Amino acid sequence: MFEVFIYETNQLLEQLEQIIIKSENSNFYSSNDIDEVFRIMHTIKGSSAMMEYSSISALSHSVEDLFCFIREANPSLVNFSQLTDLVLKSADFIKAEIGKIQDGGKTDTDSNFLIDEINAFLENLKKNSSCVLSNSAGPRVNFYGTEKGNLEEVNAKKTYKAVLCFEDDCKMENIRAIAVIQNIKDYAAEIFYSPSNINDDNESAEIIRIDGFKIYFKTDCNIDTVRDILSQTIFLKSLSLDELDSDDEIAEIKNCGCINSKPSINKNIQLKSKSINQKMISVNISKLDSLMDLVGELVISESMLTNNLNLQGRQLDYFNKAARQHRKIINTLQDIVMSIRMVSLSATFQKMNRIVRDAGKALNKNIRLVTVGEDTEVDKNIVEHISDPLMHIIRNAADHGIETVQERVHKNKEETGTITLEAKKSGGDVLIIVRDDGRGLDKNKILQKAKKNGLLKKPESSLTDREIYSFIYLPGFSTCEKVSEFSGRGVGMDVVIKNIGKIGGSVNVDSVAGEGTVVTIKIPLTLAIMNGMIVKVGSSTYTIPIVNIVESFIRREEDIITDPDGNELILIRGECYPVLRLYKHFGVETKKQSVSEGIIMMVENEDKRMCILVDELIGEQQVVVKALPYYIKNFKYAKGIEGCTLLSDGSISLILDVSELLNSYNGREMTACQA
């Protein structure tokens, strides 16, 4: 029960935030949105009451009352901004309480201060509304009233019999029955239900599954109101509700001793596995890491077996057939294991809506967030490491980048600034791009602050724009003159580099004054299985990802062109491409230093291409990517290395990072030029 409560409540709170922020942005709450918020708060109220978390239950109950009035009365004057603030503050409170519960603490925080705010808002809404519900029936009847304000209090107690049947695959019917009892106990004077042992015996779930959950109770609500109350039950398949003329049926069942009149909650309930039969389970990520390592070792051992030199040249038809089947099974296994670890970025991206919304209100700016490619899937570990960096980058864009309304109007820009959050795959990498249409970075101001702090390690004239912009990610660096809630202390942006660096990623900044800034986070593969082309340079072997290879060919030495800066280029079908001699780049000794003696491989990443000179091609092979240790990545000759892998003969091969080679070759961007 505890795990289900935590999971479902967190999911509902995420949905709630998305609905509220979307509705506020459109300055309109549709009837569907109002109904959905009402349903979410009703569910949280019922489940938290069932678990006896009174502070959460009371707060969600008050929000539920508020949206019930909006739903039923349809008031014409609603301060949507204030309403959104109240709901988000309530969601934050519940999140904090859930966090305490998960950490083993108690939900002892008083929620009355928020409840008072909500009640005051509701009272003000009723006064200013042209359609006010009648108070004669009391708050509990009005809350679930179906006659929109025309309900009349019924003094005589009525007896009802209800039979609830749950959806076939909802599971834990007995636990859901407890929630039903908790929901109706505020409206009924007496409650009797069957089966009577829903709290202590999980076998009662099977009885409810077959015969339904029977409830007898007395209340002064009319039958339509009662039906509306019970219809709010989640996973409800069918509801049978009858008003009884007498108490004879209740008395007869009570005499048989097969009905319970005192529902109770035992927080130490132990659920038997046979009654749960869950379709989803939570697994510790470390176990998935171990599983992935084992699959990687399995791929390597399979390659070592099938490429064994002792088998070369022999007629082994049966062995080859078995090896192909074995490889097929391993490929399927590794695809499944990798897919288990992959999660969508949508949840992380949606959380940024709240950051932008709060920043806009605090800074008095009009800002909207546009998300692109949020369905892109990445490794679970990556998601956990990029949430904080994205938050800092977006807050920085909102504070430093986006101008005030007056500034934007003066610059002939749209009053509302835009922050675009985009994710896309590039070869074996994932790129997360944060783009704003604000004022851009002040290069001269950043450079002067860097000089003042003694951060320049080489002549100012030799610094590229990207190197200057990168100073903003150093600890304690800030050009902001005034410390605010969002910036000015020089902390936060260095967190971006640290967290992204932990997963072997990199961050680049580009900006145009007056037009905006683009921050690109590149996340390389930390542990994956991919297809690569094995090449040899001298005594060293390297792996080039197949996704980056365009073609390979042989050329003569005289086909190489040298430009005035000493850069080598080669003409291919009317276009010039930069040439990288791999033995020079990595300082490897080789006898094949002439272009005519080796093989040229054209590689690409996004819209950039270059040609790499290698000694020979060994062949294509599926390899397991292992991340390089941090201290090796900082080594001079490690630039352009993405990771390493173990080959079938037991030797080590370094995996080339084509993107980094393209961007860093000769210290400048490499793009094809017209001949």
C-alpha cells in the first residue's frame, strides 16, 4: 500500500502541474482541465485519508472543494493567476510531505495556513460570482451536488445499498475497497460492508473480484448525490445503487456475523504476493548496471569465440550455423537490456515549465517555454544527472537572457521572450539544446571580468568566442552586479559542468549580441553496445562508429592541398574537406605516412565532414563502449576519444569521437568549402 500510494501520488502531482501551467498560459481553464484537477485532488484526498496522512488529506480536500465550486457554479470572474499560485503551492506542500514519508519521517507540517488561503479565495469567489450555490444543504452536500445549487437538505435518514465492481485488471480490490469506505464515511452515519475482512485478509480481493463490494449505509443525501460520490471511485467498472425501504436486510446480515461496521486502517499491512501480481516492478539501477556489464562481456566473449584463430580455414558448417543463432539471441538480449534502461526526457522537460513560470513571475517578465524532441530516450542515469544542469541553464536564460517587456518593445521584439528546450540524437550522442531569443552574452564584459579574476591562460587575441563564453561556467564567476533570488553569486553554472562531466558529457555556448544564446549539452555514450569499423594506425587500433562513416577511398599524395595556414585539404567531387592524419593527431609511429600508402575515411557529424587518414581497415565489429576515466580524458592525446573497447583478440581499441575531432581540429570549426 505504501509503495502504491507514493507512486500514484507522485504521478498525479506531475499531471497536476502540467495541467495547471498549461491552463495558466492560455489564461483559460477548460471544463476538461477543471474536471481533471478535481479528479486528481479527489484521488489524493481519498488515498491519503486511507493511509491516515491527515495534513495531505485536509489540504487536497480544500483544493477539491474549490474546484468543485468552479465546476458546478461556473463563475465568470476568476483570478487565474492567483488560482494557479494556490494550486502550485498546495502541490509543493504535498511533495514536501511525500518526501518526508519516503525518508521515514512524519507528515507533521500544519497545512492550515494554505487551507485558510484557499478558503478565503473560495469565499471571495462566491461573493463575486453571479452564480452561487445554496448553503442550505451544508458544505458536504454542495460539494457533490448534482442539481447545481438547488439541493435541499433531507432531514430523514435514508438507507442505501451499493454494489461496486472494479476493473478486471486493477488488482488489490480489497485495498481499493478501503478507499471507498474512507471516501463515504464523512457523509454517512452508519456504514456496513461485505466482505467484512478487507483490511486483514487479502483473499477478500478475490471475493470482491467475483461478487463485487457491497456497502450498506445511512445518510441524508439523496440518491443522485450518493451516486455521484461513489462514481468518483477510481477503476470503477460498474455501480449498482438502491434505496432500501427498511433495515431488514442489514439486520439479517448483521445477525449472520458476516458484515463489518467499523472500518479501520492498519499501517503495517503485509500484502501477500499472490494477491498483487503486479505488471510493473521497480528495480535498483545498480542491478541494471551489472546486467548491462554482463551482456557486454557476453558480446565480447561471443566475438572472441567466433573469431578464434584456431578455427580459421576449417569447414565448420554446423558450428557456423549455431554461432549465427547464438549471435541473434545475444543481439535480441542486448536490445532488450538497453531498452529497459532508456527513459523519455518528457518528464524532465515538463518540469522546466514550472521553472520558467516561477522565474517569469519573480522577474516580472513574459516568458514562454517551447519544447522540441521531448520523446527522445536516454539512459536512466543520464536523466538523473541532467535535471539540475537544465534547471540552472534555464534560470540563467530567464534572468540574464530574456529582457523585460519594455526592453523588448524598445528593440522591436515580441513582448514575450521564448526559451526553447530541444533534444535530438546525433550519431551515438544525445544533444540537449537550450536556446533563448534574449539579449545574448556580453563578450567584452565577460572577458574583462575574466582578466580581473586572472583567468586568462593565453593571449586575449587567441581566444575564440566559444572559449570566452565558457568562462561563465567557472566557479564563482558572475558579471551580475546585483545579487538576486536567481543569480549574482557565481554559483549554479559551475554545477552544470560538474554534473555533465560526471557522465562524460560536454557543454558549449554560442551567442549573438541582441539575438540570443544557445547552450548545447552533448552527452556521449557512457556504456553501450554499437557497431564500429576497426582501423589500424601503426601498432594501435581505433574504432570509428559506423553511423559517422560516409565512405572510404585511396588517393595520391599530390591530391592533398595545403592552405596558407598549413591546413591540409582534399578535393572530392568538387568540394574541399579537411584532412586529419591520425598518426600525427595521436602521436603514433607508423611507416605509412603517405596518403597513397594508407586509406582515407570520410566521416561526418551533423552538417560537417572531414577525411581521416589511417593505415588499414580491419573490419566491422560490434563493440562494447567503456567510458574513459576522468584523469585520462584530460590527457593531451585523449582529445577526440569517446571511450574504449575490448576486441575479440583481447586487445584494447580506442573509440574515436568524430564530433570532437571535427570541432577541435586546428582549433577551429571544420566545414566543407566550395572549391
